[in-house]
Amino acid sequence: MKTFRIFCNISVDAAAMKMLKESVTPHVLLEPGSTEGSLSTSDVAFGQPNPSEALQSGTLKWIHLSSAGYTRYDTDAFRQSAQKLGLQLTNSSSVYDSPCAEQLFSFMMAQSRGLVEALKTRTTNGGPVWAKLRYNCRTLTGQSVLILGFGAIARRLVELLAPFHMNISAYRRTPTGDEGLPMVSTEGLPAALAAADHVINILPENAGTISFFSAERLDEIKPGAVFYNIGRGTTVDQLALAEALNSGRLAAAWLDVTEPEPLPDEHPLWKISNCHITPHIGGGRHEEGEALVNHFLQNLERYAHEKNLQDRVI
Amino acid sequence: MKTFRIFCNISVDAAAMKMLKESVTPHVLLEPGSTEGSLSTSDVAFGQPNPSEALQSGTLKWIHLSSAGYTRYDTDAFRQSAQKLGLQLTNSSSVYDSPCAEQLFSFMMAQSRGLVEALKTRTTNGGPVWAKLRYNCRTLTGQSVLILGFGAIARRLVELLAPFHMNISAYRRTPTGDEGLPMVSTEGLPAALAAADHVINILPENAGTISFFSAERLDEIKPGAVFYNIGRGTTVDQLALAEALNSGRLAAAWLDVTEPEPLPDEHPLWKISNCHITPHIGGGRHEEGEALVNHFLQNLERYAHEKNLQDRVI
């Protein structure tokens, strides 16, 4: 088996780093703290290498990103250069798809059971406050969902939603036909937004998605619907979202991502009681470092045997 | 078809009552507000009839309760008398099983994603507060669940948990063999409690379940596990539960039911930050009255055609 020189600038806990060092043999790990220059002599990069330096390396053939997001690499220029060089790019979306999907799902469940309000309320059974809390509870069964951005997170979310028998459709940049559910075209988006009870934004950030949810598009969403964002904060016009919540058109918003993070203290979204914000923890999982390293090692095994890489994005 | 006189003391909204009146023909509805005496001339009772008056009626053959709980009827004396009289008792558990299961599930998801704390935290990506929030996040996949009380709510919960591939076992008074998952015996309970990451109490209230979760039994639960109660508050020694939380043995408790409801303001459980209490809203659903009436009408149809009744408990 060929042995590779692996540039590595991941940031994980000591136990995960120890596991990587012990398991990577016979390949050579260029440890974190090595100079960026080592990119120029490495075959593989694991972490967050600088995109232009990666393209200038004469030897690099595969980058495995330690994140699910790959905004810095998602440009026409990078794609074209990578293609010329025979450079593959994979990401760690398999590590983050389940946690992100579960985070989104926890938002949907909390919303449907009125959990935030109920946890704050001490009331007597049978009284009007109690009756209102109960009346505002929903079951998800039979409701409709529109998912924007259909990658690994969305696929996992669809699995989690299966027992609820919801009406799910999705929108993505380039449908592949294997999504297994009705796909919405760009032309069909207004009608789909006007029909969904839950609008779920998992769009990545790129030139085509900045402010995707503009004031106009937010206005196409069905009155009373719930808006979720676990993609990137930049894909939403946040002042327009605040307006849609303040006017009562949207029932609620649940955001794990904002622009910037955190929002400044004076931002209107902080003041809206039905705007629920978590600080970009969707990908969080107890054994994150270990999972990242394991995922890379599995892909390294595939690479060494010239098999197709998992989570390839370029 | 035989026509029945139906005693009715349900409490639902006007739309649901209108639907009941319009759909119940050719049977005769003895409307809410009729004297309790009408029980003595009715064939069927829908609502919450007084148990001893129901037994004294010379004509009553079927009671359909408008609740899932049936504590007042769940006595040896009532069971024996009902059997002698050929009196059937059904409840509305099919109306409440999905909402209750979803409520429980919303607790599990909120706990596993640290939602209560995350929603209160404004923090910067990459900082120590952020890293701790992410580290405390879990995915449910692979964790273990013990369900105590295995009726309709538990069955629905098991369906909802299916995509997570958890290790689920259950305990119930009288296993029937059709539960479809490993059942724990009374002798096996200590070991099962010591193994489960999530201990879910859906026990009904009866002579055998009062203070079922005594200090001793709570002490058998695995350190770091999470305790949930959506059955009845009386099945738990609440001061012992407060002690188990304060000592750090249990990671958290999620309670939709307490004894009494609400707990008095000075109760120690209110002061424990990882004890999360909602005010008995588990059964809440937007169209509750309509669902209750529909469920009764479906059972009435069965009754009129001498078919087996749904949700029969006696």
C-alpha cells in the first residue's frame, strides 16, 4: 500500500488526537503546528487548509474538511482548478448530519408542544391558561414540511419525520432524482412556500444563496407557518424576518445560525418572544473529535484502496 | 338498529358539541346539564359519570370515558361489579396517545440537545461556553430507554423512537406477549433501571403504583440518567426525586405531571434548574373536542353493531 503524507490542522481534544496518531500508521501525519508550508509536500490534507495554498501545492490530491460547511472552497474558480489538478474535496457532513437533524427536530417538537411557554407556566388544570396551552399544542402528524437544501442533514431529518406521516417536499440547487420525495423547482417555490406549515432552511452559503430568504420570499410563506434555519445566517434577510414575526404572519422562528453570531445585543430578533435562537450548536455531539477522526480514517482507508470517497463535494 | 339513550357530561367546545348532536342520531343524547339521575335510565354514558351511580343504574351497559386516565374506576370492587352487570368501560386513550407520546418525545429531544440552556445563551463560536454547550449535546442513537407502563402512549413512543435505533425495554403490570420488545419483570427492574439512559414513567395511578418510584427505586437508576414522568404525579416520591437531582445522581427530570398540580410555590422541585416541569398538557391537541367526539362516535358505531370496542379497559 502506498503511504501518504497527511497535512493536518484539525482542532480536537487530546483523546481524539491520540487516536488519530495511533491509527494513521503507516501514513505520515504532519502534526498541527507544522508550518502551512507542509501543504506543499503533502498528499492529503485533513482539517481546514487554506484554499489557495492547497491549489498551489504540487502534490496535494485530496482534502478532507473537518466541517460540513465548505463555503471557502465552493467557488467556480476553486472547482475548475481542482478539476484540472485532479484534487478531490470531501467534507465531514456524515459526522454532523445526525446531530444537525436532531437539533432541527428538537426545534420542531418544542414548537409543536409549545414547550418554551409551557416550561415557564405554573397553572391549574382546567383553568383558562391551561386550556390555552393545551389548545396551542399540536401533533405533527399530517402537517406539511418544505426543506430547502437537500443534503445529508435533510436526508436524516426525513428519516426522523417518517413516523409522523407528514407531507414533505424539498428544494435543492441540482436535484439528482434519488431524493425519494417530491422536489420543488425554482418556479414552483412560491406555491410550495405558500403551502408548507414548516419551512426548513438548510441552505449552504454560496453566491446563489446569500439573502435567499429576502423580504419578498419570506412574504410568500403561508401565514401561521414556522420558519427554521440551521444552514447559514447569511441566507436570510434577518430584518425582514423580524418584521414577518412582529406582524404576526409567521407563528415562530427557530434559528441555530445568524449573521453575525451572536447577533448584537440590540438586534430586533432578540426582542421577539417567538424567535428562538441557539448559538450554532446544531453539529454538537458529545464525542465530536472522535467522530471526526473516525470518519477521516474510514475515508483514508477508501483512498488508500482507490475506492470512491464518502461525502465528496468536489 | 337499536337506539340507545346516551348520558353525556363531557366538557368540549361548542363546535365539537354541535358535531356530536348532529352525528349521534338516531340515538338519544341526554345533554350535559341533565340531572345525574339520567344515568339511571341510560344505556350508554360518555364523559365522566360517577362510578357508584353508574353501578346503581339498572340499564347502563357501556361507559366511554372522555379521558385516558380511569383511576376512579380502576378498583377491584368496580371491576367485580361491572363484570356481574355486563358493564363495559372504554377510555379515550386513542385520542391522547399521540399527543402524550409527542410531548414525551419533545422532552427527550430538548434534553438531548440541551435546548433549555442553549436558548438562554448568547455566546461566540469557538469560545469555552460554546464548546461546553456543544459537548453536552447528544444524539439519541444507541442510547437505552426503559419505559414503565406499556399502553397506547408507550406503543406510539416506540414508533417515534424507531429511527434512532435505541435499545428499548419496558415494564408493565400484565405483559401480554405482543409488546414487540424485551419486557422486564419485577425481579429484573433493579438491573434494568441501572442500565437505562432514559427512564420513562407512564404508569397509571392505582393501588400498586402509588409511590412506585420510592427513594429506594430512584436510587436504583443509573447515575447520569434522565427521568421522565407523563403518567401520574402520585407514582413518584417527589422529595426523593428532588434529592436525586440535587445530589447530581440524575442528569435531569422532565415532568408533565406532579402531585399536586401545580406544585406549591415552595416545593423544592421548582428550585432545581435541571427539573423541567410542564403543567399536565401532554394530552393537549388543537382539535381535542372534535377528536374526543369522533372517537366516541366510532366506538358507538361498533357498539351498535355488537363489535369489540376500541380502548376497552374493563
